[in-house]
Amino acid sequence: MTVTYEEMKAQFKRILMKKGFTEEGAEDAAALFAQNSLCGKFSHGLNRFPRVVRYLDEGTIDPHVVPTTEISLGAYERWNGHRGFGPLNAKLAMDRACTLAKQYGIGIVALGNNNHWMRGGSYGFQAADNGCIGICWSNTCPNMPAWGGKDRKIGNNPLIFAVPRANGRHVVVDCAVSQFSYGKIEEYRLSGKQLPIPGGYDENGSLTTDPAQIEKTWRVLPMGYWKGSGISIALDLIATILTNGNSVHTVGTFDGEVGLSQVMIAIDPAKGNTPEQTEAIVNAIVEDVKSSIPVTEGGEVRYPGEQEARNIENFSKNGIPVVEEIWNSILAM
């Protein structure tokens, strides 16, 4: 089953307006969710939307609050998100980081006390669309054991790097520091598929490719084992310091994954290079990577963000594939 981007966005907007959003806020938020599905990131688009509606119904997310600036020090600002709607707050923060980058060469907005931002890659693409290099990350609730431990102490804190290209086919790395994000694990379970490689632990403490077993234990595997564990801890430390907000440990004491600490960094390459120089550097590296000899005959090596660009082209033409059960639940809201 497929639906058009416009149809999906219209349904999201209709529901969000009924939940208290202004028309402008509902339009922007609906576009973020629909764009995630258009990119093929269903786990943070349609599949995640019902959970956000539940948070709105429970009062966990207040659609009326807006972030405020607590500290302004030139290229660095600290914001308080007041547990507002995470994606819109994050969009505003990256917009501001890009504005600061155009002025100072670099802009940093540390956004504390914000709710889940859904798909971190959205803000990487946002920076790249503004001609900026984007770096951003968020902490999470404790949902992963530190390397060598059994209990969940660290987060699968998503980390994003984005490099702009003039043709809009930006290079964007968007990854949790777990082997698979919980959204991706949920996506595999809903599709009735096993993970391609072990992504966490089952109830017996053994590594497994079964997404349902991992969701039972909440023990996901850090990417790179001890390396992913270390990166997770470092990201949490830096975000908590810059925001003076909530650490992974503190977030774990809340009822739901709320009040997160997020960092948005934008860098304007035009301060040091001409647009032609930057484009030549990026294209040369991408083309070299693309010239790799594939492991499998007829295979292909892709650069980060390439599949998203293909999905947008394909789904814009042929419709966005949806899980019928979830789509029907949206129509019934």
C-alpha cells in the first residue's frame, strides 16, 4: 500500500491541529514527519507518529511552548526547549546555528530540556540545504549497556554529520551509536524480518538478530562494541555540559524520553573556500568512493545520504509505502 507525500502530510496536519498546534506549527511538524517517510526513514515518520500523538494526549508534550535563549555568547547560544515539541524546537535551533555560522563562520546552539527530535538526519539536511556543514547529536534515555556491563546505563545517542552539495544530493551520516536504533529495530519487527547481523541481546543474555527479543530486553548492542560505548559517553558529557541540561542518567528518571540535551553545530565553508572549491573537494571524494570495487558482483558502493535521495525521487513518483495497519490508525484519529 502506498500514499502520496501530500496526503500523508495533510493527515498529520489535521491531527496535530486537533491536538492544539497552530496551523503554522502543524504544517511544519507534519512536513517533518512526512519528509522522514519520503526519505525512507519510516521508523521516524509514519511509524513514530502514533507515539507522538500519545505523548500529546498524555500531556508529555506541550504544543504551545517555544524555546527561550538562556545564554548568548556570539557564535554560541544556550537554549531551553521547555519540553516543547522536539522536532520544531530542533529545527529552530539549527536555523539559528546556520545564521550564526553565516556571521561568525561557526554557530553552536545547545538545546536543553527538549523532547525527542524524531530523525536527527533532518537537521543535517537542513544545515546542508543552507550551504553549511552540519554536526548535531542528542542524548536519549539509558537504553544500552556500557561495554562490559549488563544493565542499561548509556544512550544510543544519535550523531549526524552533513556536508552540502550544490545539486542537493548532500552527504549525510545519520546514525545511532548502537548497532541499530530502536526505530530501525521496530521497523524490522513490523516488517516481520530478522536483523542482518546481531543487534542486541535476548532474555538469555545471548546476541540475537530477532528484533522482538531485543525489544523485550532493551539491551541493544553498541556499534563497534567498546568504541560505540565510549562515543556514547562522550556525546552525553558534552551535550550535558553545553546545555547545562539533563544527562542520560537523569533522563532515565523521567516518565518517558523527554527533557533531552541536544547540540546543533553549523559551519559555513564559504568563509574559507569558494563554492567551487568546496564542490570540487566533495565531488572528488564522493567519486573516488563510488569507484570502489564492489564485494559482490553487480553490487554498488553508496555514499551516505545517497539512498535517501533515491527514495525521495522514487516515492515522489510512485507513492510512499506504508504499513496498512498504522496508516488506518492515522485515518481513524
